[in-house]
Amino acid sequence: MIKNNIKRFALGVEYDGSFYHGWQSQKTVPTIQEEVEKALSIIANHKIDVICAGRTDAGVHSIGQVIHFSTTTIRKKSSWILGTNSYLSKYISIIWIKEVSEHFHARYSAITRSYRYIIYNYPFRSAIFQDKSNHVYKILNIDKMNFEAQFLLGEHDFTSFRGFNCQSHSPFRKIIKLNIWRHEAWVIIDIVANSFLYHMVRNIVGTLIEIGLSKKKKFWMKELLQRKNRSDAGSTAPAKGLYLVFVQYPLYFNLPNSSCDSIFLC
């Protein structure tokens, strides 16, 4: 059934990015956006274009991506979710849907974005988690990592951690939280900011790993911020360890929280 007025919906999307060339649609390679739009278009019975909270890179995973789209088509919430999921691969899933006002925008309404980076810190590789975490076989000193990470808190010029192909107009971003903790063989890095530059999280993680391996002197992070030179920072950490876990919006939108209860991802 079709209704004259246009409705806008926000959706939560979970995906395993191992088999995709990132979020954003591209002409010759599979992407998450392309697959989600095709599935939604079938259920809506017209072409659907979606906007996401954050465009993740090839190989990056998510349990907290948020998107929105507009439609005149009327469906039950369960039909939107179950119907769309039936046309998606097993690596992508819609986990919630909510009708929102026309003022909601998945990208511009977001207050913060939270990422988690997972490191398997063990002498020998894992057969199970090789595509879901970054293997570092030498033991990391998380006390050193946490000490240096605190210099990144607040608003700074993050040129030293900005990907070379970044198209953002400004290198300034505000990091609200950056914590590193260990659970047995796992080292978890949680980072929350208002937004991120291209490859910013993975470049920070790559630098933190070098610090954890005692390859850098004390106060290295502070010096890197002042240098504003990407070449001086650590290498870009592999995408497979990175997860978009949560996007925060103003409370008046009343969006659902992630249903995940994993110690590693929530």
C-alpha cells in the first residue's frame, strides 16, 4: 500500500565487513550500502537511498551502524526487518527500525561515535578469530598505552593521525574517551569522539601498539600531536580488528540501544 505522506525511518545495522569493500557503494566491488539499498528497495517496491552515521572502511565490522531512509510505502516494523533481512546475505542484518521525524539525520544528528578495536595478544595465532581481530604476538604494555592515550583526550588537530586521502575540511576532532584494557589474551581499545577523520582510529591504534611494544619514548603521543605529520606516527592498524559499536543521538529521538551483550563488543 502507498500513502501520500513521506515517512522517515532510522535503522540499526549489524555487519561482518570481512567480505565487503567498505560501506559506501562502488561500481565494481560489493559494498554494504549497495546490498542494504537493494534489499530495502525490494520491500518498499521503489528505489531506496540510505544515509549512514559513519562510512566504515573495507574489512571494518559493526554492531551499531545507524542509517535512515524515506519512503511513502507502509509496512509493519516486523515486515521491514524480516523482509529486508531475507534479501540480505548472512553477513548483514537489520536489528531494529524506528520511525523518526524529518529532522533526524543519521550522520548530522549524531552526537558521538564509539569504536572498539580488538587485539588478540597471544604468541600464537587464532584460527577462529583471525578475521575478527588483529593478532599481536608480543605482549603489549597496556599501562604505557593508557598513559600515552590520555594526551589525545579533548579537541586537537589530529593531522598526525589523518589518512592521506582524507577529504575532511578540518583536522580538528574531539576525543571524549580513550581506554585500553585487557581480558586474558585480549586487549581492547575503546575510543569515543564527536567524529573521526579518515583512518584516524586505525592510525591511533597502530601508534598505540608501537607504544605498547616499548618502541617509542615517553610522551610520544604528545609530541606527535604537536608535529602534525602523519609520517611520524605508527602504521595503520588492520581493519579486521575495528568495530563501530555505538552512535549516540539526542535523547528526544528515542532510538534503541544495541542489544549486544558480548564482553568484547559492548
